[in-house]
Amino acid sequence: MEFIIGNRRLKLYPNGVIKSRAIMRGNETKNEKWDIIKFSENGGGYLVCGLTVDGKQKTLRKHRILHLARNPGWDIFDSSPNNCIDHINRSKTDNSVENLRVVTQQQNNFNRSNVKGYSWNKSRNKWEAYIKLDRKKIHISYFENEEDAGAAYLKAKEIYHKFNNELTTDELAEINADTNEQFLETLTKGMKGCNQTAPSTSAATTGVMKVKDSIIADLDKNPNAVKAKTDGKEGGEGYVLAHPEGDIKLVNRAVFTAANRAVER
């Protein structure tokens, strides 16, 4: 297929080879000559080439050239944070059509392979799991085992690290703007009017998890189990999961029942 970058005509062949129409002194040569574009790997692991466009020498990444070839309306020179190309399988040299997608800079960072999402917390003497969104660190929970902290981070990625076909950045921002107090008030009402409080079921679930994290943080300050009482008599014990495979913390029965009702909805 033939496509254009500035004043240059290029061709993408079925075998993946890219050729550019030969030029001399800024104009195409009289003979129909096409030169193979040679790529080399840069320090960041991407395949790049040098190409003169509109009289200026440009260094272009192969994956951006290929995305333009397959999507003629896309702006290859738009280097804004909203116009990044992400390699879905994280292989920087796999530029197949199925492996490339346009994302924001933040979403591109979501797909990094060198992020653990947890570290050892000396003051707590536990592993702390956390996740980053909009340049903010979001605490998940503390864990005795490193493996549990890693699993909690991966689970949180399913909630917070969404791409264009999933929950939008605006929706996530709206979730983060809601306070624990607002969701606690909703919980005490048995989650009546939940749809008016949160933008979606996912948002409601995320809010509830924030409430649980807040409860867990308070319980961490008190080593004693919290037992429910009915009519002044001590009853059973409820619990809240910080993460399905993480720590189990005890809370009173009313809070436990309301929180789990919210998740079920």
C-alpha cells in the first residue's frame, strides 16, 4: 500500500518492507526509483530510521510509520500525551497490526513490564501494595507475603488501568473524587440510590473498596477483634477482605453486611 509522510511517498509491502520514493534536491527523481528504508534499534529498543521530510531530516520510529500506513488520517508528528502508540504484548519490535494501539501517555505507562506495584514497608513490617493513577499513588493494602502484595496490585490494575475500550480516564477521575464519607453514608442506607451516587456499577464497587480500605486502616491501629452486639449482647464476627487473596480483617456485622450487599449489587 502507498501512503504519504509530508512530501514523501512511501510503500508498505506485504512482507513488512517499507520503501520511499527516491528524491534529489527535494524533488522525486524522474525515474520511478524506490529505496528500501533501513531500520536500526535505538537505545530504547525501538526500530528507527532517518528520513528527509519537507527538507528536514527526521528520526522516525517504525511502529509509528506502520500505524500511519494502516491509518492514513492519523498524525504521525503529533507527539502530544494523547497520541502515543502502545505495543500491547510489550515487544517493541512486534509491529503487527494486532499489537499496536493509540493510547495516552498514562495508558502507555499502564502497560510497562518493569513495574511491581508493591514494596517493603519498614514501619509496618509488611509488604505494601499500591498503584499509580494521574501521577498519584493509591494505597491498596498491607500483606504478610510478597506474593499476596503482587496479586493485589495485578487485581487493582484491572480496576484502575483501563484503556479506551474500557472505563475512561474521566470516569476514573470521578471515582477518585468521591470521598469515603459519601460511600459510607450510602452503605448505611443499604446502598439505596447507589446509581445516583456513582457513575457506574464499577464506580460503586471501587468506592466500596475504598471504604473497606479505610475500615482496615482503622482496624490496623487496634490489635483486638471487633465483635458485633445485638440488643447489648455480643454476637458473631463479620469480616472485610482487603483483597480476595489478601489479609482478612474483622469488623462489626452491620458494616460487613452492608459492604457485601453493595458489592453484590
